[in-house]
Amino acid sequence: LAALPTLEEWMDDVRAVMDAAGSKRAALLGSNEGGPMAMLFAATYPERVSALILNDAYARLLRDIDYPWGFPPDLVPQFVQQIEEGWGTGRTVDLLAPSVAHDERFRRWFARYNRLANGPRAATTMFAMSWRADLRAVLPSIRVPTLVLHRAGDRYIRVGHGRYLAEHIPGAKYVEMPGEDNLYFVGDTETALGEIEEFLTGVRPLPESDRVLATVLFTDIVASTERSAQVGDRRWKDLLDQHDTLIRGELERHRGRLVKNTGDGILATFDGPARAIRCAQAIATSVKALGIEVRAGLHTGEVELRGEDVTGIGVNIAARVMDAAGPSEVVVSSTGQGPGGRLRPALRRSWHPQPPRRARGVASLRRGGAAGVMVERKDRFDMPTPTPGVPYVLGDTGAEHARLIRLNGTKTFGACIGLVGAWSRKPGSTQSVSDTGR
């Protein structure tokens, strides 16, 4: 790409799009390199602009005598060379999004995003154009309502750029936000979105609930105390490191999120139960190569988000579900309610023979949002001994135990807890776990 369109040509594109959409006036948002074009458009066509929002933008990138926060001109060639050499590799994440620089998945995504957007030469041509732009003389001509947002610790476009815009655009509102990220879609996005919504509508948005629906996975190494005593502290630490590496790999492969390590196990969340079950099975299988076994429990329900952690009844239930598992077993709670008050078949599995087991129950969950299904018992529930090779439908209930979903005159979620063995898709009769919860 030999040359990019001029700012005037970009403005013509904006007008063409607005005309095609039948838009007489619009609010413009310019972020980073988009800021100069948005400012020039607002100054040139104020009748077409209802509001101007500038996010981590600038009037000029290069340093000047009266513009000390700009980029040193003598370092531009070196910077452009680094951009060209590192384009499409994710290397720029350290500068543009330091809060997620440790996230290899984001780094790979951003590298691919760069490659799909531009080649290295086109990217350096765009940056060269950015260095030449100087909109300082235009700022006093902007007469539309303007909101300037800037992150205080932005490493790429320093906060002095935003303060300068607010001081020189008549009547501009300036909001300085915490954070180091330059990319507007990384870090604390809620603060910026709230400021923009209030600026455009006059109403501050209500905070969103910190409760979300998730599938929660707990794992635990079986007989970890005895095993660590057998192999010694040093060997046990090596085993734990290998165990953690295997689990992180399976979580990444199945798109799970590691919340935290729990000593000899992990707590993770997924956006759906199918991948969570496959991940738990893969973990239970893969760790056997280390000479250890794990047990796992899964539950789908509402959880409370507290920073990077998750809490709430859904997490507690998942932990109790795991308590019902034996070595190399994955235990799941049945989820979802079908038409007519019947619980949907949740999973179909072949069972390995196991003795009856007990787990502490949880009071019934009213239909307030939790998708998990639990047994209405004050003390415990029993799990029947299955017949080897006979497929079971977990959570399939008939009229004989419809009472599980009719408690205290209110429709609630009943529940089954079932052991997960190998998949079974063979046609034929099925047997429901009808005595669960009796």
C-alpha cells in the first residue's frame, strides 16, 4: 500500500455512509488514530454531528515545544521498524494492553486480528500518516457537545494528550479513568460505556448483575495425603506441577476458565455443560499417566462473580457433587426442565457397578434463575447401585416422582445426581434412576 486516504477522503466516506443510512445527524466516536478524523468532521460538518466522543485520542502524536507529552521525533524510525517487524505476532500487546499481556489466548487472537486487518507495510504507512497529523488549530472550531475519555496510565497515547483536547475544545467534558490499556475493549470497559451512555442520553446505566449462569467444575486428587507421604515432598511437588500443566491444557482445549487451584485440585467454569463434561473426562483419563487419580464434580447454575473468583450456591453444589465421586469418576447434576413439568434427560451413560453412596443435600432451589437441579432433602440422598451395561437416563422423572418438582405448592427444581461412565448411544430400553431422592 503506497498511500492511505487523506483525512478529507475519510470524512467523505463517513458522509456517504450516513447518507446511505438516511442519517441526518449522528454521534461520532473516535478512538486513537480515529480521533483526528472525527474531530475534523465535527468541525467541518457540525450540522451532521449531534455529539463527539474521543477515547484515548490525540490532536498530535509528535512532541513539540508546547506539547511535551508527544512522542520524541528522533525515535520514530526505530518505533516504526519495531511495528513492522512485530506486526501480526502479538508483540504489541505489551504496549497496548498490558493488563492482558499474560493471556496467551488474547495475544494469539490479537496477532491474528492484526494480520487480517493489514500487512506490515500497510500498518507502517498508517502510522506514518498518524505522525504527520496535527489538529491543534482545529480544536477551537469544534462547537458540538464533546466528551473526552482517557486512561491515566495509557503507555501508548499518554494522558497529556487527552487533557490537552479537553482544555482546547470549547465546553468539552473530560473524564480520566484508571488503567494502563490503550485498547478500548480491554480492561475496565464498563466505566467508559457508562460515561458514554450518560453523556448521550442523560441517564446513568444501572450496574449489571454480577450473577451469571455457568457450569462449575471441581476436581480433586484421590488419596493425595497418602500418595504424597509415599513419594516424598519433592516428588509430590513435581507431580502437582505436571498435574496442573495437564489440567491447564485440557481447560484451554475445551474453552474452560481456570478460576483457582484448590490445593490438590482446581475450580474452573465453562459457558456450557457439554464441553465441561468432556473436559472432566479428559482430565480423569490423562492424569492416570502420572500414577494418580482424580474425582470430578459438575453443576450448572448461577454463580456470583467477585473479581477473578466465583462464589455462591452454584459453587457450593458443585463441590458437594464432587464429594459423591470416587476415583476416576465424574459426577454431574441433572440440569434443565422439560415441557409439562418433566425433567429433560440430561445425559445417557453406561454405568460401572458402584455401591450406593450418600451426599449431603441442599434445600430446594426455587425457580429464580438457578439452572441446577438439586434434591429436596434436609440431610442426604442415596444413589442406587446400577446394573452394568444398562444405559440410564439421568434426571428422567415420571409421575411417580413428580413430587421432586412440586414442593411447598411452588414449582421448583428437583434433582438427580448421577455417576458418569463411558458414553452409551446404543438403542434399547432405558432405566430411570427413579429412586433418587426417596
